[in-house]
Amino acid sequence: MFVDKILDSDIQSVNFVVLDTETTGLSHFSEKIIEIAAYKVNNFKIIDEFHSFVNPGKIVPLFITELTGIKQNDVEFAPYFDEIAQKLAEFLEGSILVGHNVIFDYNFLSKEFRDAGFVHFDMLKICTVRMSRRLLPGLKKYNLREISRHLDIPLENAHRAYADAYASVEIFNQLLRRMMTEFGFMKVREFTDFQFVPVKNITKFALDSDLNRAALMLPDLPGVYHFIDAEGLIIYTGKAKSIKKRLKSHFSDYSAGKSKIIISHSTSLKYTVTNSELTALISEARLIKQNRPTQNVQLKSFGNTYFIKIEMNHKFPKLTVSKQFFFDGNDYFGVFSNRKAASEIEDLLNRAFKLRECKDKEFNRGKSCVLAEIDRCLNPCVEPNQQMYLEEITRLKNFLNGDTSGTLKFLIDKMNSLSEKLKFEEAAEIKKLVDRVIALIHRSSILQEPLNTATVLFEIKGPSYSKDFILLIEGKIFFRDGSEENFNNFNQAVEEYFEGSFRHSYPSDSDLETLRIMLSWIVENRESVKIYYLKKFKKPEDLIKIVGWQEALTQPEFEFDLSEVKKMFSVFEE
């Protein structure tokens, strides 16, 4: 997940670590690092640095000293790699590794980290040698000295890690700027992919002034776009966080083969701006189902979502972790972004509440289990007191709805009682449970109401202060966008809810798909979402006052001819 997220990030928002190492030889299997220098770069500026000699635990060969100037006494009292490994790992974390012939440095780092006990060392890599071969054709050599001379970058004390790394920063920044201006690259993925494009297939170009003017007319805003053929049929529908950046990426000689096919069969392009990326994503899914474009051949996956399921269809419900949710009479709490988080909550709840954990087959045997013997279960298989059991379920639901005080008081009273009885080990276990309740429960979950009965308003923050509002009432979804029909349906649903007259049909397949898309996106973009629980408001005016929404404006659809744009790129010439 981390790799996908960083690959889709804007190039100016991520950190790069430009690194160089000096070693006792060329083989990372048998030789060792003797010097490391690294500069952390963000938006073309050095924001941090790391430098250290490293004791290799062996003699520095004479030819290495002659090449680098590093003597045995320089490293004799230097830290061993395992002594700096943690600090270096923290310095590298979350960054992309950049180097001149980066695989050499990466192999040495990987071996040293493994020897130091870091078994999962892995980083995205960008090689300035590969970039230079594609952006600076015609050079006799592509070593650091030759490229520095070509780009007029000073290089003193060559073959010292700190000097080579610093020159590599300047080289990387120049190559980065060139790719942004000449190729229109904006995403990390475009840069990492570019270094592996065969040199013979690279066609350098700068955007024509006419295209630059056309690009300036495209909005740097989220939206949905369609490529249309000569017969007026939509052949491809896509969504974009930025229409300008996404469409520019389609029009490049090095774009994916699918983009070339789509554009070669298209005569016009339409796009519509949305208030947020989420509504663009939802609109894309609905329009693909509606129009069935021939080039949208693969259904999108909307990531992992997990729920705590309370099996209310059983006389004595229990908890399970579910990857799906249904409107089937059971209650679903969440959403959790991974199974581990959901399982931790399930374990906590089972320890805090006296619910059965057995399978139905075991339950039907009517025999006590270990949990009943240690007072972790109400033992409904032997003593089927449904009223008492459902009261425990009610306490559980109140807890998941945000009322933790009752549960905490019960656990603390139990802890104190055990301490008074000198059962200190059991009291310590309860203390750990209390700490987990406080630290964990509402950090992971998004909604404090069961998904199938939730009545909430989602406020979705978009760029330039734009906002979307999505209403969820018992599985039915209403958008407050520019569509007059949607606008009226949204307002009517709000009024009916507060009047107590909300009566709508069972959630449709479209509602369920939209809800899955929403939840998956919200899990990854929590900072862009505010949630308002309708039960906390007495009348719609109170909700409107707090949310402060503005009346949405209908977003027009724009269309332009592609023939002139396609002429600007050699890849589309006849």
C-alpha cells in the first residue's frame, strides 16, 4: 500500500535521499562500506543530511586509499554499521533512494542492513545514470565526473561519499526539472518508470506553445473525462485528482500503450469538474456501468475494508471480522483499513464483554467452555438467559457508539476488586485491557454507528475550499451536488429524517457499490473528511448552521476537438 501511495504522489511532495557510499571493493557479498553520505531532498532543497565513516572490520586496501584518500586510521575508531543502522534506517524511511549507479549503493546497503538484523530493507530507487542516458544523449561517458562537467556542476574531492553525493543532488535536481518541463511529468511513478524506457524508444519533445495554452485552459481540479470516437460513442471514461495533470500524461510519446490506442481512436474529449476526488471516483464508476466504454475493460478494485460484525440474526450473537457488509439484519461496525486492526478490536471486545466466541456447532452441544470457567463468557450454551445476554450486547453497542465510560468503569471496578482479593496478576491483565480500551478503540474505526443503520453526513474537503456533502441514511445515499434532482432528493431526505417520516426502499446494488467506493476512499483520506451524526441534531437548521454549506453550482461539461492536439505529438502522426 505504501509503495502505491508514494508512486501516485506529486513529485514535489515526496522526500528523496541522494546517497553515495565508498567501499573496500566492488562485491557487496565480500566487501564492506567505509563511508556513507546522504542528503535528503524535498522540492529541490536539501532539508537534512547524514554522513559517517564506517569501520569495515577489515583492512582498507591500498588501492582504495589511493582512489578515495580514506586511510585505515580514518575508519579504525569509526562506528560499525550495526551501530549506525537504526539512525540511518530512520533517515531513509519514507523516502526514495537516488544515486549515481544506485544499484551499487543499494546492494551494499541491503547486505549491511541484513547483517545488522534489518531483514526487510527495501526502497524505491532512481538511478541518475539511467536518467542521464535518456535525457543527455551523445555523451562519451556517463560517469559522475563527465556528467558534472556537462551540466557545469563543481565536483571536488571525487570518490569521497560526501562530495559525490552532493554533486549527485545537483545532477538529480537538473534532470528532475528537465523532465517536468519537457515531458510534463508530475507523479513519482512517471519518473521511476522513465528510467527503464529503452533509450532507442525515447522521443524527446517540448510541449508546443499551442499545447501549453490548451493545457493552461484545463483545470487543475478533480473531475471525470471521456474520450469519444468519430461516431460520438464514449470509448473510455476516467477520473482524475487533477484533470490538467492527468490529461497531459495521456499525451506523451512515452505514455502507456493503452493511452496511445485510446487517443488514436478518439476525435474529441469531454470533461466535467467535480468538487472532490471522491465524487469523481463515484461518478466514474457509475458512468462506466451506464455507458460500457470499450476501452474500460477492467473493473477497479477499491482496496481493503474490514468490519466488526455482530451476528444479530442469532439468538445469542457473537463477534466476527468481515471483509464485506450486507443489509442482512446483522450489525456492521467500522470501517477498518486492514484485518490486523479489525482483529485487534475484535480481541479487545471479546475480553471486555462476556460474549460467546464458540462456533455454532460447539454452542449447540450445550457444554461449558474454558471462557465460561474464567468468567469471560455468560455461558449461554448452558444457562440461556437471553435478556442478560442482550443487555451485554447493548453495552457493547453503546461502547462502539462512543460511550466508553460505562465499560471503563466496569473494568476499573473489576480491577480494584481483584486487587483487594490479592489477585494481582489478574488485576494486571485488567489494567492492560483498560489501557488498550483507551488507546485503541476509536483510533481505527471510522463510524461510531453500525453501517447498516448509520445516519450520518459526510463533508468531503476538495481543492480550493470546495466541498461535497454525502448523506447516508440506513444504506441509502444522497448527494448534494449541482444536479437539481440530486439536490432536491438530498434536501427531501434531510427533512424526512428530522420529521421521522423517512421511508425509502431497501439499498440498491448501486447504493452498495457507491458505499464500498466511499468507505475505501475515506479510509485512505481521513484528513479530508468530517462526519456529522444526525442523531446529535434536533432540526435540519442546526445541522446546516454547523456544516455551513453553500449552495452547489451545476458544473458544466466541456468538450474540445483532439485533431490539432494529436498533430503535436509524433506518436500520433500518420
